[in-house]
Amino acid sequence: PKKVRTRHFHNAKRQGIKITGLTSYDQLSAAIFDAAGIDFLLVGDSAGNTVLGYGTTLPVTVDELIPLTRAVASAAKRAFVIADMPFGSYESGADQALHTAFRFMKETGAQAVKLEGGVRSAEQIRRIVSAGIPVMGHVGFTPQSEHGLGGHVIQGRGTQLEQLLADAHAVEDAGAFAVVLEMIPAEAARRVTAELEIPTISVGAGPHTDGQLLVWTDWAGLTTGRIPKFVKQYANLAAVLGEAALAFRADVEGGIYPGPEHSYDD
Ligand code: KIV
Ligand code: NA
């Protein structure tokens, strides 16, 4: 299959073809999503919630994300692989941001990086793009600043719409190839999508965007605990794996597994 490139994102928006993305943190899930034709795989710092067990994204480091990103990139034949820049790896300035982006590009095989923030991150985006590295922006609710935002709060409502629009335009003007809109009203996302040339990717931003992205463990029902309202669960992997573990335990405790067909002869 032909590798997805940034031009695919631009063409999709122009032609009205929706873009699909999932997060991935390992080569097994990456290979499955890639074969299904998912356009991009984001190795999100949501790994802090999903695979690393931190409960938030704040403690996640570049050194932790690099091996996960390398695993996903190794399995993606067609899908465009995006490395998420973790909290503390770009906010100090454009030099720090470029240094981090270089690390992901040199050490993982990702095709692009993503970072949070609109106006406040424009200098960083501009510098990374000028080095030839595609950047995906991320505005609206930005999990790395959840404490500054006062929790998991919907952004862009009422008088916040002007700030949201300013942030989205700042990302585009800085040269990003696409932008994630997280947890904003559907009508606000429609407005941003109409105003921007670059494609918008919704995570809890409704249907009027150029694409949709979900955290794969929420989407596949592997996450236990609270799932955001905007997630549609396409499978119940927690139940499947739980039942498999119970059956395995029953077989082993009952002397049923392993049978002769699973054992080696002399
Ligand atoms: O880390 C992540 O998974 C993300 C998406 C939810 C946008 O940043
Ligand atoms: Na993220």
C-alpha cells in the first residue's frame, strides 16, 4: 500500500473525504488498524492513561514514548504515524521543541509530531515546520493543561469561541498540516472547520470536522472505568479477554489444558 503523506490530508479535505485516526502504542494494534485502512496512527501521550498507568498524561516522558512510537512506526505500512510531544518537552521555547521533534524523527520512524496549544505554541510549530517536519496542532481541551483549565472541561463555549478561533488560526498560520479539536461544541467545530484551510480532526468535537480520532482502548472497550460521552465503543475487548482468562484458569485448574494436542512427544 502507498504510504499516507500530508498531501492525503489536504486532498481529503478538498474532496470531502473523511479522515480516520486511532491512537496506537504497540505494533500489534498498529498492524491491525493499518490493515483496516485507518489513515493515521497517533502515538499519544494518552499512553500515560492507557498503557503506563499514571492516570494522567503529565508524567509521560519523551524517553517513554520513543520505544512505543518506534513499535507503531515499524508496523504501519500505509498509515501516517504521528508522535505526540509530551508535557514539558516543547513549552520552554522553539529550540526545545525542535530538539524534541528531532529526537522523534531520528529515533522512531514517525512521519510527524503533534503538540498542544494554539497561540501559545505558534513559535514552536513554526520552528519545527521550518525544519521540514510536519506538525499536527491540538486546540480546545488540551489534557496537558488540565489543571490550568480547571479539569476536564468543554472548551470553546460562549465567549470562549473567539479564543478557540484565534488558537486554530494560529496553528494554521504557523504551518501545521492539520489540527485536532478536542471536546468543543459541534457548532464551534463546524465554524473552525469552515474557516481553516487545513483539515480539522475531531476528538469529541462532533461530526462537522474533516476527520475523527479516538483513543483506541476506549473505542475497543478495553478501558475499564469511565469513558467520555463522545466515545462510541466498537468492541468489548475487556469482556472478551476477561472471559478468556476465566476459561484458561478453569481449564488449567480442571486439568483440561494442556491436552495431548498441545504437548510434545518424545
Ligand atoms: O494523546 C492522545 O491520545 C491525544 C488525542 C486524544 C488527541 O492527544
Ligand atoms: Na495527547
